[in-house]
Amino acid sequence: MRVLDNPALHYCCLNSDEVIAIYFLNRKQWMEHNDAPIKINFWLRNLECLQNELKKLNIPLVVLEADTYRDTISVLKDFSIKNDVKNLYFNVEYPINELERDREIYTLFKENNIGVFVHHDQVIHEPGSLKTQTGNNFSVYSPFKRKWFAELQDKQLDILEIPHKKEAMAISGTDLSEILDEFSHDYAEQWPAGEQYIQNYIDEFLKFKGTTYKVKRNFPAIDATAKLSPYINAGVVSSKWCLVKAKEYNNDLLDDGNKGIVHWVSEILWREFYRHIIYNFPKVSKNLPFIDYTKNIPWKKDAEALQKWKEGKTGIPIVDAGIREMLATGWMHNRLRMIVAMFLSKNLLTNWQEGEKYFMENLIDGDIASNNGGWQWSASTGTDAAPYFRIMNPETQSIKFDPQGKYIKRWIPELKDCPEAEIHMPSNPEQYNYPKPIVDLKESRKNAIDVFSAIKS
């Protein structure tokens, strides 16, 4: 979704006089992947911005339609033959369905004497290229991070320039107006589109908030995070560009220097770590836990409790505030994601996959690798997972990170008159027309520990 630092576009333009950009609508596949309506709207608004930038380069953007990724293969082949395409360039995606599609396209096009050139733009180190001392793939973040820095070469952070203008072509780009109308969304204006916007935003963020990021990032009532995830996930900006900018504001350093910016860099590396995981361990793309024995956890099937969690009506203010923020904006503060996820998977002992699916259905930055990684961390079923006996207490988390209850009152207006001393767990919630807690935090914590302990032993 960008013209700057886009490997496939850059090298295609470098080697070709005439270039066509292709975008696929995969409605059925999006539905099967639980892609949120606000996320699809965000994709398409950024696609419109990309189309405008490509017009300046004489590159038409053509939208093709195929129900699924598998259907994409034949549609792309037919288009390529009809338009006498000589070479195909694309950037790799790492979840299992996308990988299978890309591999089949690669084989088919080669068989039809069409050149295929594949690039990696979502990561700095190609998945599978970083190994432990024993030659295995990493499953723990800290040693992965050390290896990531140890193997990093300066040239890997070279930004690829916007291509030069190409020769004009007879083929016309697709009119996106009807598509944008079809996928319109009420909350779209909260998320401006375009690579120029996010580049300026990140530049301002690092300039004014980067140094305090580590200290303030956990407090949801403070506007202290970059909210970069929707843009980096959609490819509107590259992680490489973000890292280069981080160096610019940190004396040319990535893993040393200002603690705030170093921690922001670490968050970008977490994203890359989960892409390595989803590529190296395909089972996490197949609704399976990373830790095999956790397949045997006897999750509860309490439809009523799950529904109250989904509606933000659990009676636990900080949990409900997080859910309501997501439903209203398509985004949830990262600290809240951990609290909300651990409450569902531990206190309610509900299968983490229910939460993973619900997040994907509602988040503008819903990303299978990071979303799966985060949920499995919270549920103690994944890589680098929190030990099963380490269970966040929502009330304690609320007191620590939202001490005055500002975040809670923003998203739970029923509690606007609740005194600060009571806001984290009202003693008489009915007087505010707010529900009683659906579960006792201490008892449910003990129960979860007993269940996990029994399964593990």
C-alpha cells in the first residue's frame, strides 16, 4: 500500500518500462479470515491513496476479484496471458493460506514462461534465516532479538526510493468509488489514510513522544503510543522505514541510547518475531496452540459469560472499558489487550480462540501473526507465554495503570459519577446501572491454576 520502500514495486520498475499494479478483492476469504469491516475499509482507503500516487508514475492500478486466495491463481494467470505480462513481482505474506497461494502462483507462472520475482518487505530478516546455536528456529523472543541485532547489516536498512515515472499505458486503472461505497464504515475518519500521513505522524511521534514511550505507554488514559499497527500491518509504511526513523532520533542507534525509542524498536521486533513464528511453525495458522499439551485444557463453554465479555458487560470495569474502546474505534490499547485476553482465558477459562476470533472481527490492526501470538501469550499456550500461574488481576492492573479511572470513565459512562476510590471495582455497581462481576477474581484465578497444573502434570 505504498510507493516508498516497496521492494516488489521498486524492482519491477527498475527492470520494466511498462508496469501494472494489481489488487485483489477476496470477499469470501476475508470473511473466512474474520477480517473486520473497519480493517477492510482502511485497506481500501489506503488503496485509493496508493492509486493516486501510482498515477503520478503512469502505473495503472487494476482491481481483480476472486472469492478466495485459491481462486486468485487462475484469475491472475488469465489476466497475465491476456495482457502479455512478462514478469510478476510480489512481496511475500507468511500465514499458511497466503503462502500456499504464493507458492502455487510461483510454480504456475514459471511453467507458463512468466518470470516470477519474490521479495520480503514485512521483515528485515527473512523467516527461517535466523537460527539458534543448535540450528533450530527461535521460539523465545529475547534470544531471537539478540540474534536479530547480531545478524543485522547496514544494507538491510537501506530505503528503496520511489520509482521513476514509467511509460504511459493504454490500460486503465479501476474506478474505486463503488468499492469504497460498498465497504464504507462509520468510524473511518478516526484513521486517516495514506503513506504521507503516517510518515509525518511517526516523525512527529518520535520527535515529541519517543523518549517517554517506555514510561507512558502502559497508561491507556494517556495518548502515548504511536498507534502504528494498522498502518504497518497494511503495508502503508514499512518497518524498515520506522527503524531508520528511530535511528535518526536516537543518535543512529537501535539497541542502545534513549530507553523510550529503544523500547519502541523492540515492539517492532516483536511483530517480526511473530512473523517468523507463523512461518516456521505453521500449526499456529491452523487453530492449534504452540505448546502441544495445552490442547487438552478443558475450556469452559459458558455462552452467556462469553457474550457479556464481548459486549463489555462483565462487571470488571477495566476489562469492559477495553472491549468498548475496541467496539467504538476498532483499536484497543496494548495493555488492555493483555488484561482483556487473560481475563477471558484464565478467569473465565474460555478458549483463547474465541477471543482471537473476536479481536480479528473488530480490530483495524487485526493481524493473524501478532493477534495469535498475543492471545497465546495471555493464555499460556504459546511462545514466550506467561507462566500459567502468572495471572493478571484486572483490579490491580486498573489501579496501577489507570489510577484515577480516567480511561474507565471515558468508555464506561455509567461510572462517570463513581468515586475514584471505587472506580476499579464498585462495591455497589447497581446504583450506577452497571452489572455485578460475572466471576470472582480470586476464586477463578485459583481454579485456572488448578486446571493448568493438572493438565501439565
